[in-house]
Amino acid sequence: MKSNKKIHQKAVNHLVDSDEVLKQVIRSIGDCGLDNNKRDPFDVLASSIMSQQLSKKAATTIMNRVLVKLNKNRPLSPSDFVNVNKCDLRTCGLSNAKSDYILELSSKFIKDKIDNSLFEEMDDAAVINELTKLKGIGQWTSEMFLIFSLGRKDVLSLTDAGLRRAVTLLYGLKNKPTDNEFIEIAEYWRPYRSIASWYLWGYIDQ
């Protein structure tokens, strides 16, 4: 199996050669810190639900409150929520709907014994189709799952606000890109659009 470093370096070399704008971002940020060790599926989904439509800072604050409430560290597991109720999660800053989604997700994982083996052989579209059947999980959350839990290298999240903002600023656009504009710019990043996205998120965080 290739090491994370070798996989990342191949991707970075491709991105540097393919896109002059992204090349400057990569030089500014440095080595890719995207973890290719596939993260726990429940942790990725639960944390993504918490992060929906929030800034990174706000999402981190809420996650830290949840961890304090649970008296544990990451990764989150379904069993962590067995003795937790909606009011507990609301006090951490989660909305009523997000609290319901996470509690239902934990019950579903426990009942159906869900793990990554369920998704490993599926293509991206099939994974998204399965995940979006779950309450509170839409296109964006499914795409984050593909990147951070399954380690898929060529995912482009058209609905990600941070990515759209980064593209607008970096590529000198007057307005946020349309889907077609975004896809056209990202075409140069194939087959490593997940890695490119990681660098664009890093740019926004800076």
C-alpha cells in the first residue's frame, strides 16, 4: 500500500503542474495534511451534521461543548449518545433539528451495525444515494463522508460555501461561481479534486 505522503505528493505535483493559481496556494500552505487513514464513519457524519451551514470556528466551538458534555475525545461513537437527550445537545448549541438528526443517526448505526465496509465497494454516486436516505444527511454531508471517511480523492462539493468563496477570491471572479464555472475551473484538478479542496479550505482558514 502506498504511503499517505506518496499519494499526497503525486496529487500535489499534478495540481502544481495543472493550475498556476492553486500552485501559489499550495506553496503558501505547504504539505497536505489530509488524513488518508479512513476516519470513523459515525464521527464523520455526526461532526458534518454539526458543521452544516456554520463557520469552522462556530462548528469547532459546538463540537468542543459536545465533547465536554460526553466527557470524551474524538472520535464520536454511536454509543456515546445512548444516554444523551435532545436537551443535552441543545445546551451545547445544536439546533433542535440537528440534535434530532444526531440522536437518530446514533440509533441507526447501533441497530444496523453500520461501518465503512458497507460503502467500500460502492461508487461515489451510490454512497451518496444511500446516505441521503438518512435523516439530516444531504449532498454536502455525503461528500464530506466520501472525502474524510472513505478517502476518495476526486470529490468536488459544488455546494460548499468555503470552496466557492475561495474560488471567487483566488480566480478574480466578480461573483461566486456558477456550478458550470466551478466545474470548469476544477476540471484541471482531476483526479485529485479532494486534495485541491483541502488546500482551498486551508486558504480560507488562513
